[in-house]
Amino acid sequence: MGAFDKIERSVENAVDNMFSRAFHSDLKPVELASGIKKSMDDRAASITRDRTVVPNDFLISLSSSDFSKIAEWGEDELISELIDVAKQHAQEQRYTFLGPITIRFSKDPNLTRGKISVRGTSKRGAVAPATTSDASAQNPILEIGADRYVLTGAVTTIGRGSSCDITVDDSGVSRKHLEIRITPGGVIAKDLDTTNGSFVEGHRISAATLLDGNTITIGRTKIMFWTSPEVQ
């Protein structure tokens, strides 16, 4: 049972959002979710008519007494659910992230019980959660199972290791298996000298230029590659 069920360049602008409850009732995970959504809304920046960038890195500060609740709820599980909240809110509002969503917690001695501070910052990464289907040659989308990623950097690494930009849980995949590189001449998939190899449309490759709708296979993992929004 989850915690909710249990009760262009790195943008360095940040915001503190303060939330308090009149009667100091026990802190609930839904209040953390509301703080993240408000931080996104407050810091939404329109880059173009169709692109609004929001924070993807969140620091949630709590009082000492409220901070202890994080361990009770399960910190990893709570973070996972709050990330899902941020993704869903971005999809509903058609917001764009510049990088992966990260959430951290800290104690603030200046905060009293019943108050939280959410500091939201936009930080660029190699990939970001895809919140729309607006893929392009400059920002392709990779679909791996139920997860979709928009490539926001020039080079993206995929593999089993935690240092990769996209991590896959597949014993047939090397720790650092595949590189996706966006170039002026196209998007290149490059196998990183792996034992099991990388395949595009069933053909083993050392390097290949990807086309819209291609299927990449590494281990038992299939990756769909999109550059056209109409296909999805």
C-alpha cells in the first residue's frame, strides 16, 4: 500500500512556497503533493507558444516533528508517488521538464509543525519524462514499456547501471549498453561494445541512424523511437 493510500540551460531560479494548516493537524502526503504542484504552477515559464517549462528538482523542507513522518511512510515509496504526481500534473497542464524529476527532504529548524517549504528548480538533464506526444528530430521520444522519455541532451546512455541516463532492469543488458546521440545529420544509436549486442528492427548494429517508429532491442527490452507526434 502506498503512502497516499496509508493516510534551456539549467534554470537556477527557485521558489519557496509556504503552506500551513490552521489547526496544526497531522501532515499528510497529499499536502506534499499540493506543494509540488503549486511550485510547478508558480514557476511555469513559457518558452514558446507551445512549450512551458516547470521545475523538475524539488527540495521539501519540514519541521523536525513532521520530518520524522517521512521514514514512517517509507521515503523511497513516497518519492516515487510524488514523482508520479508531478508527471500527471505536467501532463494535464502540458508542462515540459528539462530533466529528470528529483525530490529530496530536509529538516528546517525555522519551520514549525504544520508548515512545509517547497523549493522548485529547473535543472537540465539528458532525458526528461515525456509529458506530451510532441516528439521531434531535435527532441525525440523513447518509449520503454509504460515509461516515455524525451531526449533533452545531445547524448543519452541506456543500461543497467545507475550511472546511465535511462536505467533498465534487465539482466541481459550491460551496465552501460547503448548510446543515443542527436546530431545535425540524424539520431544515432551506438552499441557500447556489449556482449549481447544492440538491435534495430532485428538487425544487430554497432551504430545506426534511427528512423521514426524504429524498434531498438537490448537484452529483452524493447525501445520504441519516435520523432513524429502524429505516429503516437
